[in-house]
Amino acid sequence: MTRNWSLRGTAAALAVAAAAFSAPAHADGFYIGLNGGWNWAQNQKVDVGTLGIAGATGTYKAKHDDGYAINGAVGYAWTNGFRTEFEIGYKENQFKTALGVGGMNGRAQVWSAMANVYYDIPVSFPLKPYVGGGLGVANWDVKGGLTNSAIRVNDDTSDIAWQAIAGVSYNINPNWALNLEYRYFETPLGSSSGPKGIRNDYSSQMALIGLRYNFGVQQQAVVEQKVAAPAPAPVKAPRSYLVFFDFDRSDLTPEGTNIVRTAATNAKSGNVTRIEVTGHADRSGSDAYNQRLSQRRAQTVQAELVRDGIPADQIAVFAKGESQPLVPTPDGVREPQNRRVEIVYK
């Protein structure tokens, strides 16, 4: 058995781990995660000439069957959307290839230790997308041989590894999240196992489903429950109200009735002792007619205030006709905002 640990891979993994865990000051909490699923290992190169098969030369591909992968991780989620974690993973595939002189069978196993960084993309819908990547080391172990032959392969190699990750997450509750993700995993440098004829440059694609439990969210929720919410600031009632009328009418609309009732209620709760009610009209009639119309409108509001519990001797009534328009217009123009009564607390 040949073991070739890559010092470069180990150093790079430790550097990424140190960077991943030197985090900003504001945190969302520690979490643990577990996922597993389908693993499709890419074809491996087999040099038939080094296997010692008489009359056989050339390079062929070792084709893997679909296999499985499982990963466990511990990490930290930050309030800025990033997550950093340390992960241990395992992948396994059976393989067999036609070499023209017989078949090869066996299995490939990969153990990996990775430092990963994720970014949870902020969105408003339930499925939260995320992207990430990792760097670390992997040990690739292959065992197998030619069918009906004494030639066997039993070799393992370790080297630097990296992976790219994309997925979506669904928050079951504040602590638990369900994840569905795709990964591409590779040991890019590779190394030959010499006369055994297997190149240990490994790559695979994975479709995984998993769960993540966040400890920090639960602790934060407990703290938030202990902090009493500040009492809302008192809302001051307005000191004036506007009641609008239909064209050439002095009776209250349903909306106008509600406004007068609100004004009366707030006046009683605020201990108001004097209310001024001033009627107005637009400029679509004669001055004398509009003066009388504004007077009738003011008296209508006064009567409604009395029905709502305001003493009549606390209400002063005025009529301004068309002399004080809210919206200035030429003479003879109908303007809805000028057909009004103003209620003012004094």
C-alpha cells in the first residue's frame, strides 16, 4: 500500500479553516448539520500497460456505478448572511470497466475534511437559496482487480480537495432547516499509483438532502422574551377635523357622520370645553346663496355633535360662504374641497 499525504493540501486546508473561523463580531449562533444522498463519481483513468496484461496496451476509463455520500458538519452562522463550517465527508462507489481483455470490479472510497464557507442569499420567499465552496484534504482509496485474474489493486492516496456548492434551504421553525443542494467535488492535483495502473485524480457530483439545527436562534429567542417591549407612545387626537358635503347639499354623508362622531368622542375624552364649527361653500353660486348654504352646513354639524353628547353651549357656529376657499378657484367653479365644515377644538 502506498500513502502519499500532500503537505500542500494540508497547509491549504488549515489556512482556509483559520480564515473561515476568524469571524466578525456579530453572530447568529452555532449549528450542526447532516446530509446525504446520491454520488456520481467521474471516470477514472486505467493504464492497461502497467497492469501486466500480456498484449494489452493503452489507457481506458474505469466507470463507476452510482454511489452515495454522507457529510456531517459543525459551523457558525453570522448576521451578515455568511456561514462557516468544518465538515467530515464520506463517499463510496462500486466500479467496473471493460478493458478489452476482461472486466475490472471493485470499489472506491473517499474520506474528506473540508473547511466550507456559505452565503445565504436574502430573499422574501420561503425557499432560501445559498451558494458556497470549500477547501481541504481527501483520502481516495481503491480496491479491486480483474475478473478471473490474480491481478489486484489495493491503493490509497491523499491530496488537496475542493468543492463548489449551491442549494436551497427551508426553515421548518426558528431552529431547524431542511436543505437540498448540489455539489461538485474534486482532488485537482492527482497522483499516480505507479505500476498498479490507477490514477488517483478523483471528482464527483452529488445531489444531497439534509437537516441543520441552529443553537443560536433558540438562545436569542429566550433573550428576546426576557426583554419587555417598550410601551407605545400615546397618540394625540387631532385638534381639527374636516367634513365634506355633496354639491348644493347640507346633509351629512355616511363618511361625514363618522368624522363628526370621532370629533365628538375625542373632544369628550380630551376634556375639550369649546368647539368652533365653521361652514364653507364653493364659488358655483351667488355670494348670498353660498352664505346661507354654509350656515346650514355648520348647523347640521352642530346638531350632530349635540346628538353625540357635546353640550350645545360649548359649540360656536360660524358661516364664511365662499370667502375662504380651501382651493382657490375662479368664480362659478365647483370644487369639492371647498364644500366643507371645519371643526376646531379651542
